[in-house]
Amino acid sequence: MGDLEPRADFQPWSTQNAPPSGSLPAQIAHKIVVSEWPEMAMDMHYKLLKAYFSENRTISNWDVLADLVSSIGGDSGHFLSVVEEQREIFADAVISEHNEAINQGITAVPTVLINNVLPVPGAQETETYINWISRIIERTEEI
């Protein structure tokens, strides 16, 4: 699939950094950024992807996550205090969204949910999405 997106910068894990122990801390970090600095949410999203896939950084480490927050213009000290005070609240929100996705039949990452009913799992070519959306439009017009 790498040839479908030549701009993707994926590096097999090759640093001295430990691989992440899980994705929950990074997802909590993103939720905190959305809550505290909503205008920086997409920047954080891209920083997390780059940190993991390109830079092989341990995005389950709170200090690494605080550094990423700082790199997008957020206050890393404030971030760490929110982590300390509200981590469980944000973790519950992440887990709830995960469970909702499972209940909708979403079991792969990435998955695009078309028309709130059709999960299209995995990386797909643009043509795949065009075909699915065209089918949905056709069926809607038949009704």
C-alpha cells in the first residue's frame, strides 16, 4: 500500500527508543489538546503520526507527549497538570468512543464510516470510496 501514498514517511522501528506500550496515552493526549487548545487539534494529530511512524518516538510516554504539545505551541506544564488531574476522565472518553466504534462494526484502523452506516476498513484507493459513495447515492435515489 505504500505506493498508494508516496508522500507517507514510514520508518520501521529503528531507534533506541522503546516502542509505545499502547495507544491510550497518545489518544488521551490528543483529547486534552482538543479540550485545552482546540485550534491545535489537527497539528497534534499530525505530530502524533509523525512521532510514531517517522521518528519512532515512544508516544506512550507522557514526557514525549508533553514535548509534542510544546512543539505545536501548547503549554507542556499545563498539559502535564491536566494529565495528572483528569487522565481518568479523558481515558473514559477514549474507551467509550472505542466501544462505540466496535458496536458500529469498526474493527480496523483506519476505517472510514460512510453515511454513518457503512464502515470501509483499511487503506483504500480513492476509487474505492467513489464506488461506495456512488452506490449509496444510487440506492437513496431508488427509495
